[in-house]
Amino acid sequence: MSRSYDPRMHAYDDQSRHAGVLYVLMIVIAVCFGGFLWQLYSAPEVPRITAQARPYKIEPPPAPPASETEMALRETTPMPAAESSPAEVEAPVVELNPQPDTPAMPHFSSNGRYVAQLAALQSEAAIDASWRRFVSRAPALFAGASMDVQRADLGPRGVYHRVRAGYFASSDDATLFCERIRQMGQDCIVAAR
């Protein structure tokens, strides 16, 4: 057997040496990524700052400059001695988010001329369920309302039953009622009966 140099035999050694380096490099990258994830998820909990439950408060703007006569009166009038330190004196507070006034409720009439149409249903059996759903969503709004159903034959489109709330003496009351209904995400149409 001859011991001569065979390039085919050494080519395999070079490939296996490079493959080993690639495997080691992949293992190092996987360990670094795992360490990053470990660090990311094992970090201590960051303290959270909670907002106050009451409305935010700010100091009122400074008063406008006083007239010359008021300044003269202040200079001549002796100021009483303050018994408390400035830190103990509470500054007036102005609320940034005052609660809005509740909107006016519409007035129902026993035999008014206007109604508010809430739905148009093809099924006569669905009328009562629809009315109960409306009343349950806003019981205060429907407190004095009466259900009014009008049958409308639309020819080839079919027969519809218009579910309406009423009765209102003026169109303004019916419009106010419809605005409140629209705030709930429901369609509403003012109609004369």
C-alpha cells in the first residue's frame, strides 16, 4: 500500500471540520437567544402607578390685576395676622372633568299627536319581544311610554308592523326621545300619527 497523498481523502476532513464550526456557531446562537428570552421573562415586575379615582384637580388661574382703587384699599387696610402657615392653607380646586348634566327626559302625553318609530318588523310575533327589549335597555326613558303598532302593507315588499313609542304632545319631545334612543345605538324616526 502506498502512502501517497490522496486529495479525495482530505476533502472529507475539510468538510467535517467546517461542519463542526457551523454546529458550534448554531449552538452559541441558540444559547444567546435562550439567555435573552430568560432575561426578558424573568425580569422583576415593574411597579405600576395608578391614577386617582376622583377627578383631576388644578390650581385656578391667577386673578386679573385689581384696579387702582382696590389696590389703595388693600394698602390702607391692615391685614389680619395669619394663624396658619401657607402649607396648611388649602388652595381652591377647579375640576377639569365635571359630570355633565343629565339630559332632560321627554314628556309623554296620553293622546299626543307624535310617536317615535323604533322598528319595522315583518313578523307579528316579534313585536312584543322587540318592545320588551327596548324597555329593558332604558327603563327610565320608557317609563311613561305606550306601545303603538301600525300595520303597513307595502305591496310586493310585504306587510310590516311599525313598532312605535308614544305619545308625544310636541315634535320636540319626540325628537328628544329619538336622540336618547340614537345614543343607545338604535335607529329612531319621529312620525305623526
